[in-house]
Amino acid sequence: MPNRRPKLSPPPPDADTRRAIAPVVCYPPETLPEPRNLGPATPTGPVTTTLAAPRDAATFRARAGQTIRITSVDGPQVGDLNLWNAHDLTERFYSGKTRALHGTHVTTGDTLWSTLPHLRPMATVTYDSLDWYGIDSYGGAVHDVIGTRCDPYTNALLNSGDQYHYCCHSNLTRALADETGLPLHDAELLVHDVLNVFMCTGFTRDTGQYFMKASPVRPGDTFEFRAEIDLLGALSACPGGDCGAEHSSDTTPCYPLKIEVFDTAHTATHQPPNPNPYDRNHGR
């Protein structure tokens, strides 16, 4: 990384010239469809409500065209979100491609993409009450797709083999196993890199390291997205609470997150997107 390790190679005479080359955006998004029906959603029928308890996860199901609203209820809390195709769990949220297409953090109008070979919209962010936050002076922003999720393996690696069972990875694993009836170890293989809802993160400018800071979320803040296909989702209320200090902890204040799923005026006419049109020939 930039300045974290001693540099062993002397700079060439044209080092400044090489550094001064202007960047280009890898995947210009201008040819992607314009998002539609954005803004706070109004339910037009029953609302299914679920709570993700502190240091635990909850699942939800949404039909294509329904809206999912995640709300902070009792105190500042971040959540780790996984999404799957409700009919094919191998099609799941692809945080890396979402990051490449939209940036390190997502907000209103951004698409949540599914994994290859499907690579189609799974969901569209339709409302974000924290979109005012922008990028702060540290380079931090909200709702990241760069952090993978806190997990017990990294915790054990960094803490002399410590056994902690309520990281988001484990919470999501238990929730998926309970919802689907899959054995725990089979469910674990389907848990994937997350969207960190309400989490405030970035990269340090001097060392390029992933950082977190206390989330600006407050009770009543919401993050809404429309299911573009039939979805199974799971949300973990992170053991780090607002992630202002640590993320694998039994002592940090943690709060539940509310999940609501409902129809809107646009649900009945919604058309799910087709899988990616690439023919999978791969040159053969």
C-alpha cells in the first residue's frame, strides 16, 4: 500500500510524470438504464415487518417489484445485507461488480447487481435518508460495498484464535440455514460479500487501509430498495453497533434493525430483468 511499508525501490527519473497521468473510469455507466420510480415508497397493501435483533440476523422474502425498507429504530446501528435469487441461491449479490459500476458506496438510483453469469439488476436503491452525508473530510461515506463483513475467521486470525460466534458472517449463516433448511456448513458457502447498510467507511489516504467511523444513522433513518427479481434476503445487525470503535464485540451498544416489505403502486406492472445476454461461448 502507498506508505505502510518501507520502499525498497528507488524512484525512476520520470516518477512524477508517471504519477501525473490522469485516471479514466473503468466502467462508464452512461449506457445503463436510467433508474425509475425513485423516492420514499408508499405502501399500497399489507406490510410484512421483521426485526433483526442485535448481534443476530433475520431473513425476508420479496417479490419482484416490491419495496424493502430498512429502518434504524432504537439507536445508531449498521447492518450487513445479503441478497439471493429466491429460486436459485447460486445467483446472489455481487458487491465487487456493484462497486466497479457505481462506486465504493451506493445511494439512491444505484443498482445492486447479481453474480456472473447472470449479471443483472437484483435491486435498485430507491431512497436513502442519509444521501445528504456525501463524502466527508476523511474520505468516509455511507452504505459501502467494499467491506466484506466481519467474520469469525479473521477475528481468530487477529486475536490468537479467539472463538467469537456472532460476527455478521455467522449471523447470516445461521439465518440462511434456518430459512432454507440447509445444513449450517452448506448455508455458509452461500453467504457472500455484503452491502454494509448505514455503515460509514472509506480508505485512509496515507496508507490506503479500510477504515470505519461512527455511523451518522439515527432512529428513523431509512434505506429503501426495490426488488427487481424475486429475492431472499438476510440482514445482520452488526455486533459493532454503529461501528465507531470495533465490530466483533459483546460490549458495544447494539440495536435492532426493522425490515419492511410491501407493494407500491408500481409493483403489479413490474417486469423483472432477463439474465445477462452474453452467450457464454468464451471464444470456443
